Amino acid sequence: MEALTWRKSSRSSPNGGQCVEVALNSLAGVFVRDSKDPHGGQLQFPKADWNVFLLQLRAEDLHRAEPFRAGVFLTKSK
């Protein structure tokens, strides 16, 4: 698997806070992890499901949208 390059939101505070980091893998999809625990578990989303999630966020319609049914797989960093 290709190495993951993690990105944190530009809106994150420099001292951590409650942030997540996101990494894109061209074959495996999108990975999300807690920025305070980078060696902990990761969530994995298929790219298509992640794109739907982003569209819903951008529409600011999550509270009225159908529940998000992503294929989520938990992985553990090694």
C-alpha cells in the first residue's frame, strides 16, 4: 500500500484540540485518524462514500439528510 500523507484542517489550532487528520490513498480510499493519537486506530471510507459525506457537509444539510451509510472499516496502525 502506498504511504499515507496526512492533512489537518487549516482551521485547526496549533496546540491540537479536537482535530482529525485525513489521508487519501488512490486504491484504498480515504483514511481518518485522531490528530492527538496518530498511532491509534484509523477509519477507512470508500472514496465514493467520502465524496457524498463532503457534499452533504457543503450543503449544510446533515441534520435533514438520510443517515450516512458508509462502508467503514477499522484499521490499526502498525
